[in-house]
Amino acid sequence: MTTPITLPNTDSDSELIALRQTLQKMRQEAEQEVLRLNQQIAERSRQTNTAVMSVTAQLAMQQEMTILNQALETKESALEHITEECRRLEDALEDQNIALDGLQQEIERKERALIQAREEMAQMRRELENRQPSNVSLRFSVLKQSPHWQRIQLLIIVVPLLVAAIWLIWWSRESFTAAWQHGQNKFSALLTAAPVIVPAPEIASVETPTEEIAPVNTPAPQQPPRTLRDRLAGGGFAPTLAMLAGGVLEMGTNRLTGEDFNPAHQVEIAPFLIGVHEVTYQDYDRFAQATGQPLPDDFGWGRGARPVVGVSWQEANAYTAWLSDKTGHSYRLPSEAEWEFAARGGATSSFWWGFAAEPGRALCFDCGTSWDNRSTAPVGSFAPNPFGLYDTAGNAMEWVADCYHPNYQGAPNNGRAWITGDCTARVARGGAFNKPAASMRVYVRARFTPLAKLNMLGFRVVRQP
């Protein structure tokens, strides 16, 4: 059995946690101090505008404001320095994760090569055993080379003669002639019969010891979830859906620089069904023609199996409502938590395949494909994630149901959409053909007004079980 290899960690986890906490505390203190100084300056400005002061008092007030402004500049400079240090630390950690991911992949390749070599050795051993002579043939060969072989041959001849003589005496009570003729016939039959091999002393056969190969436990490949497709009233089908069992998701990631995907938090995801592909022009055009809606622009790239783009958040919701009416099931946009759960495909890394962007995995601005920064690609042009979902990274960015909030403080932990508070912007996920690879990381968020119609913005659907 292959023993799992634990990759060494060059830095102490406790030191990293302490450094994170220290920098975070310094950043918070600097932000609070900047806010306090801004409030003091604003207060002094109001006093200057509303109060009648002497020239001396005005000069003192101006000097105090100058000092406050200088202090503010100093604090802002310190805040920028802390922020830059936080970014440097996060970049170093990301580089370390990428290096560890590469090392883990190399270990997996070596393990696969070792398993293949062991299988080849076992096959060669089986072929060798099949080609070895049988024990009976081997013993007979050894017996023929024995110095007693001539005596054994003599016994082979004498024993049948003795048997024939005994038989003749037994039958001597009958006619001598008949008995003699009968004995002659038996004797002839015995002479033509196969010789009888008299057992010789058993010669121990020497067997080459074989090394037992321990079985290698290899993880079974994860089977993609089952899929289904609802029939539309009036003909046709809804998009193909994958059935996900749900589970616990660690949503977002912790960064000291205060991005909007902070803080990481656990979310309980209930079972749900999600589109295997992004909604295509073929899917959406059926809805538009049935409801009299204008067909969205294809920007000269073609329609059919390409992901529909140029639709607003409201139009995406209208499509899900139409699906619900035509199928009798409850369709909607995915919540942000459901989308991230599905896009991760069970992984905890930055991308569903690892920590670093890899050529040929997806379509983005700098992914190395013929579509990069030019157009979307037909859905399913790249390999799916472990949940069997296509294009969760790149191709077209995807609307989700949630209102945009600047961080995850107070976010729901039940997997439902966060639709309270300021909803002037809605969230979109997944990167796009004209966005850099970093935007495809599973926790990265984008925001747009609900009326936005962009050539890189589409959606996929969710259905209640």
C-alpha cells in the first residue's frame, strides 16, 4: 500500500496566524485613526464656517487643521504601507500554495507510474508461471534421469507377465486350449497398453520464491452526479441539470487586504439541481420567441450552443420564471453560496483543478486558447469539474441571485441568497473570456447593476429538488 506523503510546511502555522492577526490589527487601528482625523477635520471646518472668530482664533484653528492634515497624511501613508505588506504576504502564501500544488501533482504522477510498474511486474510473473512445465512433467523428466530407470523399465514388463500367469492358473480348470488362447489375447492386450509408472521416491520440486505485491489502494474516481432534463409544455426540453447532494462549504477566503470575499465562513448547502452548462442561445431564444421578448445580441459570434450573454439580471430571472411555468418545477438563479459550492467541485483550492491557472483548462483573457479576449466558446469546449459542470471557470460570467455586499459579515449560513440591505448591485461569478485568469478563482466576486447587459455576462439555472 502506498503511504500518503505529507508535504512539509516551511513556515510555522502559528507564526503565520500571529502575523496575520498582527497586520490585521494594525490595519484596523490605522483605519480607525484615519476616520477619527477625518471627523476632526470636518468638525473644524464646520466650526470655521459657522462661528464668528477673531483673527487670532482663526489662525489657531488653521494651524490645528494643518497639523491634523499632516497627521492624516502620515496615518494614510502608514495604512498604505501596511496594506502593501499584507498584499506581499498574501502573494507569498499564494506562491507557496502553487508550489505545493505542483509538488503534489508530481507525487501523484510518480505514484501512478509506480502502480503501472507493479501491474506490469505482476503480468510478467503470471506469464512466467504459465510457461513453466507442470509438476507431473517435471517429475517424469527427473525420473528418466534417475540411475534406477532401467530397473523401473524391467518392472513395467515383468508385472504384466506375472498378472497374466496368475490369470492363466485361475482359469486352468477350463479347457487348456481355450484358456491358453484367452491368456494370449489378454497378454497381447497388456503389452499394447500404456505402461504403468511405478511411483518413485518423491522428489521435492524447487519453486522459485515469489515476492508478494501488496495491493495499492488508489482512490476511486469521483463519479459525476446524476443528471436529468425536464420536458417543456408544448415541446422541447429545459437545460440539463446535475443533482448535487449539498454539504458544508467554506465560502470565501481570508485576506488581510480586505477584499470583498472576506471572511471565510462555513455554509450549510441543501440538496439542489444546477445547470450542467451555462444557458445557451438555443435555450434562451426559445423563451424569447414564446414570450415576445427581443432576442439578445450574439455580437457576431454565433448563437446555438454558445452561452447567452447580453441579458440583464431581470431577464435572467424572467427566463427562470418561464421555465417554472413550462415544467411545473421551481427554477431560479443560484444563490452565491450554491454557485461557489458547485464551482469548487469539492476542491478547497483557488481553482477546481488546483492553486494555479493552467493552459487549456478554461477560457479567459490570458488562458492560451484561440478564443482568448475575442469571444465566448461553445459550452462544453473544456473539461468539466468533478461535479460534471462545464465552464464554471471562464467563458461567460454568471449572474447569481444575491445582492452585493462589500464583505461576508452577517451573510446567511444556510446557503440561501442574501437579498437584504442595499440591492442596487447584484453579484456575478466565474470570470469571462475577456477577464484575467485571476478572476476565475472560485471565491472572486463581481458586481453589476441589475439592468446591465454585457457581452461577457450570462447565467445558469438552479432547480429545487
